[in-house]
Amino acid sequence: MDSSTDNMNDAMPDINNGIVDGDSEYNEAVDLVNNKNFYQSKQKADSAGNNYNRSLIRLHEVQNNFSSDIHGVHKDYINAVIKEVELKLKAVDLLKEAIDCFEVNSNYTGSNYGFEANDAMDQAVEYQNERNSIVEDNPKLFKWMWGFNLKTKCPKCKGIGSVVVDYKECDACGGTGYEDDLFDVGSHFKGVNSKAKAKFDLGSDQDIPCEICNGKGQV
């Protein structure tokens, strides 16, 4: 009967490939979002999620087959990778929420989802660094390395590889989505967003949606 260590050695190459592929596709999805290519970005995000999910399923199988012969260091390592992948899946879900918002020009909400995706990926990278440290501190227990490459964290992207950019406030309207001139609200309803201060009172004058940002308040 194979030991827990043997089971890990057999499973980790495929698990590693899934995580590496998921990371690559997540970064491609982020780049596509930043270039406003939302359709392809969502496809890449879906693919990243599928890879992470497959790796997570295998990791739980390894964890569920732990026996008394498992070394505590190996257990800590697997637990750290599981937390890492779970957070990367959370980042994928948040990124897809951001994409959905950007597709309908809800840029303020989309940017908030993007920030949350970045935060989740930051946390995932912390667990990635933790399991790398476990390997560095216990080289004799990890001489096969399972195909994982130790990496140092990039100071600019914090090891994520890519970051979701936010939309900057429109200088022309100061982020309100509206100009100073007035118009009859009964004949123009474009450009209303959550940051605009206009009231929906048809009997009053309202601000004209900004021509620079089309009433979004952000560019």
C-alpha cells in the first residue's frame, strides 16, 4: 500500500501544472480586462478557475488520504497550498464580477471588485510564499520539489504577475458625471450613475451628463 508521501509525489506534478496554468490564465485575463477586452477576459478567467478547481480537488484527495506516516511538515505544506488555491479561486470569481460590471459601464463598482480580486490574490501569494519557505527550511523533505519553482515576490505587483487597474476620476466633471450647465431632465436621461448627485425630479433642472466621460464620472 502506498504511503501518504508516495501519494503526494504522484499527485503533485498534475496539481502543480494546474496551479501554474491557472496563474498564467489569470494574468492573461487581467491584461485583457485592462485593455477592455472583456469577452476574452471572461473566457481566460473561466479557464483559470477550471485549472484551480482541478488542482483543489486533487489537493483535497491528497489531504483526505493522509495517514499516520505523514510528516507534519508535509501536512503544513499541503494545507498552505489548499489555502492558496482557494484564495486564487476567490480572486477569479471577483474578477469575473468586475468584468460583468465593466461590460455595462458600471466602472465604479467594477473597480471595487477589481480591488477585492487584487486583495484576494495578495493573500494567496502570502500562502504561496509560506509554502515556499517551508521548502526552503526543510530541503531534505522536499528534495523532489514536486515541480514547484521557488520565486521571489515582485515589489510592484506583489507576486501576482498582473494587477487590475482602476478607472481614474474624470477631470472635466470632477467625478460627478455631470457638467455645470442645466437641461430639461424630461428629454435627457443618459449618464446617471451612483456617484451623480442629481435628483430624479422631472419638475426641476438637472445637470448635463459630461461629454468627456459620457456621464460615468471615470475615464
